[in-house]
Amino acid sequence: MECEFFSSTDLEKLTGTKASTWSYWASIGTGPASFRLGKRRVWRKSDVMAWIAEQQVAADPSGDGVESEVK
């Protein structure tokens, strides 16, 4: 059975963003929802993938593949 959760190291491998950054974001309430499972902090795969999709839409609201300019 495939695990339904990501660890911070799994997320680092997936996105290239350091595991420590994922842990920091969780500590300040930024990024996808996470929770403690025993002593580990984990993220649901579905929450992470939805959050990544939201980030993509926010960066490219027109959907044309060109990031919008920050004003």
C-alpha cells in the first residue's frame, strides 16, 4: 500500500525546496496544511498537490505559461 503522506524530505525531493523550509513553513502556518503523526510532521499528498496547483495558478492566472508581473 502506498503511503498517503509526504515527509519534509519527500517534499524536498519532489520540489527542490529544502526540507528545513517545509518545516519552517509549517511552524509559521504557511504552505499546505500539515500535522504531527507521532513525532513526525507530515503533509497529505492531496493537500500538497492542490497547494502546488494553486501556486501555479497564482503565478500564471492567464494559463498561457507566462508568469504575471508583480506590481
